[in-house]
Amino acid sequence: MSTVVGTRPALTWAVHLAVLFLVALWTLPTFGILVSSLRDKDQLALSGWWTALGPAERNVVARAAPPEEASQEGDRWVLKGNVFQGGGKATAFGISSRAPSAYDVGSTVELQGGGTLTLDADGNYTIAYARQPEAGRGQRIFVTSVEPPRFTTENYENVLFSEGLGKSFINTMTVTIPATVIPILIAAYAAYALAWMEFPGRALLLAAIVGLLVVPLQMSLIPLLRLYNDVGIGKSYIGIWLAHTGFGLPLAIYLLRNYMAGLPREIIESAKVDGASDFEIFRKIILPLSFPALASFAIFQFLWVWNDLLVATVFLGNNEEQLVLTGRLRELLGSRGGNWEILTASAFIAIVVPILVFFAMQRYLVRGLLAGSVKGG
């Protein structure tokens, strides 16, 4: 492909390939989680999502009916049944856990307590006794089976209809909306002051804000919680709003200041000549022109607060009345976190609202991220 100045440089192709790689790097795991969330939980525990469309091999342990239920057929006493509950195809079987695949289907095996066992490929078994058997436990049958792929919406039903999920959704909205709006309001005023107002120490203040961007928030969680407890706002919505506001302000001020500083100086100077105050300039000129940057930060802050678990656990705790969505989904996983089908379904339920917010405001994202990178002459 050619451009005005000649052949497209190799760097452009490298950038395109890098972007495609990053898109695939994020999309492929997400697609895998989606497929896993729709799989049967037994098959999900045995194989990866990339095998979802093929047959699944697994080991089944079944117990035959008790011997006393055998019915007489001629000179023999016979028990019949099927080892599968949801269908499958047996490829091998055994009568001991040490050799679960010792015999081919269709074979007849001598049992230790007397009698013979025959297992067909469709899972039907026949146990035959030479004389009427005594009462006892049914024979254990170990089966290696190949099952067709099974998909279900049961995983989503278990999550969506779990007790307390609706309350947790409301709690998350109660935390997220104010924790997104408050830092934007404060940062917009601060960014305008740092970009267009002259006052002593402005450069040092901006440097301090940039330095706060690299401070791990985990360092301040416990001291901040102790301070909140001392003033009486610990374990409350006010406390977590203020915490998210403090954690989000450095990025918000830095992003908005860069954008506002790149706005045409002539507009601000003309407004001042016409007698407009700083507040009028900020409200009537700066805010409308800065909407892309405001939307960009709103996306980042909303996603961060919505998906947060650590800050919510510290400042709200695990109180049932204030438990957020991420905390509720964590409770559904159980104490050992082994319910993969719940985890995958929960992941997609949790990202529905952030995806809607992102696509509603994504057109402003790139413009906001490029704030201040190019300035007019």
C-alpha cells in the first residue's frame, strides 16, 4: 500500500500487528470464559474450554442395584440397569479402583462375591447369579466413558437467583455512582486551577500529584480505616466514597489538567477581556470543551470501583446489608473456591454493566487519552 510520501513504512505494519496481538490476547480468554460458563459443570471440571465442542472422556463410578433386587430368569438370578444418568458411551470398565479400565465393553467379568458382570457400550449392565443372592450392597462399577458435549444455562440461573444478589447489585451501584461523580467534580476544579490560574507553588503541587500516581493504595488502607473509625465514618458508604475519591483524584487531576492545558489560549483570553470570571470561564467554556477527558476518566473510575473487592472489603466489610456484588459472588464460590462453573458465570454477570458504560462512552476515550499530546502552533 502507498501513501502520499511513498510506500507505507514497516513500522505502521508492526503497529497494526501489535494491536491485533493485544486484541487477541484480551479477546481469547474472554471467549474462553464465556464458553466455560455455558458448559456442564462435570465436563468443565475435566477439560478446557477448547474441547467444548468435542466428546468428553471421564471416569464414572456407579453402584449397581442391591443383590436382593435380582429377579429370576430361568435358572439364574439377574440384575439389570444403566450406569449413566445423563447418557454416554462406555469405552472400558472395571470392578476395582486400582484397575478402573481393566476390561473392554462387552466382556463378562467374574465377581468376587459370586456371579458375573457384563457391561455394554450404552451403559447397560447385567449381573447374573447362579443362585439367589443374599442381601447386601450393590456392586461398584468403574466406567471410562465418552460423553457428548453438554451446554446449560444452569450456571447463570444459580448465580442470578441466588439469595441477596439483587441487594448486592444495588449496594454496588450505591458505591460506584458517587465514587465516580465526586472525584470528577473535585478534579475538574483542580485541573482548571493548575492549567490556567497563576499562583505560587503550582509546579510543586503538580509534581506532588504526579508522584501520588505511583503510590500503592494498599499502603494507605489500614491507616485510613483507623482514621475513619476515629471520626466515626468507618464501615459506611461515606467512608468508601471518600476512599475511592482519594485514590482516584491523582489520575483524574493529571488527565484533566493535560487536556485543559491543551485548549486554545485565545478562547480563554478573549473571555477574560469580555469580563468573564474564572468560574464563568470554567463553567461555560472549559467544561463543555473538556467532556472527552471527563468521559475518559469516568470510564476508568467506574470500571475500577465496580470491579473492586479489596477496598469494599476494608471499608464496608462483609455485612450482608452492605455486601457489594464482587463480595457476593465471592461468597457463592464456597470456602475453597472450586466451583468453576459459578466463577465463569459470575464473571460475565459482573461485566455486563461495565461493558454498557464503556460502549456508551468509548467514542470519547481515545480523545481523552490523547489529551495534551499534540498542541497547535
